Amino acid sequence: MPIRKLSANFIAAEQKVAARKAELQANPLLTVPQAAQWLGVSVSTLNRWRSLGRGPASEKLGGKVFYPLSDLQAFCSKA
């Protein structure tokens, strides 16, 4: 049975997934409640900061908000 060659697009997508997994291991994403607890503020305060563009940088994945740990650390070092 012949082995099929993988398409270049498939290989590129697999490489992107592997790179993202490695990035997330080095810099985990925290949920809004986790980030609020880490910062020592309420969830509503963190949400207000995000809506005003004042708080730490966040990412949206699948419609949910996450905070990279490195961005929370950078935000605390600035404050």
C-alpha cells in the first residue's frame, strides 16, 4: 500500500499547532477569574479595565478572554 505524501498546507498547519503548544507551555493563558485572582482584583474590575483599554493585554480565543501570564507580570511591573 503506497504512503501518501502530506500536503504542504497540512504540514504547515501542524507546525503552527506545535509552535502554539510550545508557546502556551512557556507562557500559559489564564482565564478572567484566574487573572483577577492573580492580580488581587475583582473580576468586574478586570473586565472594566479591559473595556477601557487600561488593564493587561488579553487575547480572545473562541469568544473567550484569556490573559497570558507574561502580560500580567509586565502589567504588574509597570504599576
